[in-house]
Amino acid sequence: MIRPASKDRLHPRNRFRHGYDFPRLIARSPGLAAFVAPNAHGDVSVDYADPDAVRALNQALMHDAYGLSAWDVPPGYLCPPIPGRADYLHHLADLLGVGGAPTTSRLKPVVILDIGMGANCIYPLVGASEYGWRFVGSEIDRVALAWAQKLVANSRSVAHLIECRLQISPLECFRGVVRLGEVFDACMCNPPFHASAAEAAGSSRRKQRHLASAGAKRRSDVLNFGGRAGELWCDGGELAFVRRMIVQSARVPRQFRWFTSLVSKSAHLPRLRDALRDVKAVDVTVIEMAQGQKKSRILAWTFGRS
């Protein structure tokens, strides 16, 4: 089953669906003011080719939308676009059937595993703030893990809802993190899209050219959203990662109600569907998402646990 995006827009519950109120954001986070100016089209915005501007905008959004004033990322680590990350969570809420009512009305809280939460810890922080969900976040990078743990500790309103765990093996999604007897409503994952550092750098150059054509200042060889190995690339890229995740999900079929992952390239879906048939998934759903020109999708599958 394929669920289409609505009018190529963000999810109806997304707080950023109608753009950014820069005067409000600056009032809440004055440091953003240094990066806000009219762009080539005369619209007030930030230079999205500037990593410092992207970071300042994210800090303002996290503070204004979710009350999380301590959010930051260490130099060189992924600084993700907040609206798209929030969209994944809203679509996941719909998949779980808890999008239309407060999660607190359930007898048991929703529990989510975030595979590879990153130093930014975006999904757990936003998901816990928005829905009151409990999260376990896994991470293979010890620096990123320590940073995420610090973010959680400094986010007092949701700290009790988030646990960060080290994943020792970069080849494992569940083993070593999911404990015997633990049960999750879903897992979520933003896998490394690229197969190599060179491929990621090429993608960055194309993005820079696109931003330059839109009026942003050109910055060669700069990742405006940051990112390192494991965040942006791995052997075999997205396709290999998600196929491995599918195989491993079949080993813990009763510990998750739904397994989900982002898939950036629609061309990968046929091979991923083949992999899901091989492991005998009983239901497979593709949820289309869009943010402006950017298209993505969530691949979701289940082995039928009620």
C-alpha cells in the first residue's frame, strides 16, 4: 500500500507547515538575528549554504516549538532540517493510530527505538516533546552518544522519557541494543544515504549549486547540514543498510509492532519489497513525504504482532 503526501506539503500537524516566523524566532533566540536577511527573492530568510546559519535556525526552532533551549551539535556532526524530521514522527503517529488523540490516553505509553539517533538526538527529543513517547536511541559513535546523553540530561521536560544506548557493532540494528523481553511499538531509522565519502561529497556539491542558484552564497566542499561516516555514508549505502535491517528484523518479529525506515531513493523500493517478501512480512506500507522540492518516503513493515 502507498499513502501519498498531501499536496506536496508537510504533514498537517507539522508546526512548520506554514513556514518560519523569523521575528518570533529572533525574539526567542536573539543569536539568530545575525543570520537573518532578505534573500535574492526579497524574502526574509537565512543562508542555507552557511552551516552556522543552519545551526542557529535549528536552535531557534527547537527552543520556540518544543521549549528545548539547550539543543546543539558538535562541530562536523549532522545538523538536520527540523521540519522533515518532525514529519517522520507525525506520519509514524498516524501509522500507530495515535495521531488524533493524546498519547497519554493510552494505558501503556508508546515506546520507540531510534536506530542511529546521532549526536543531534532529534527524533527522541521531538517525539518525546510532541507526543510524550518513550524512546531508546542507539548510536555507534561514542562522541555522538555522549553528546546525545548531554542533550537529554539538559532537556529536563523530556529527560525521563529518553534512554541512550551504545551499539557496539556497526552491522547490527537490534542485537546488542534491544534487550530480552523488551517490546516496542515501532523502530525508526534515518539510514546513511550514500555508499562512500566521495558520493556524499558529490551530493554536497550539487546541493551547493542548487542553493547558489536560489541566491545563497556558494561555499565549496562545505556540508551545510554537516555529517560524518555512519551519518551520511556506509558500505553499500542506503539500499544495503535497509536490506540488512529487514533481514535482522525477522529475528525479532514479536518485539516490534512496526519496523520503519526512511528511503530516499524510490528506485530502491522494488529490491526492498523483494527482501520483505523473503522474510515473510505480513504487511508493507510506503508513506510518501514531501518538503518543497525534496521527496522522501517511509518504508514500514510488520510481522503481525498486535
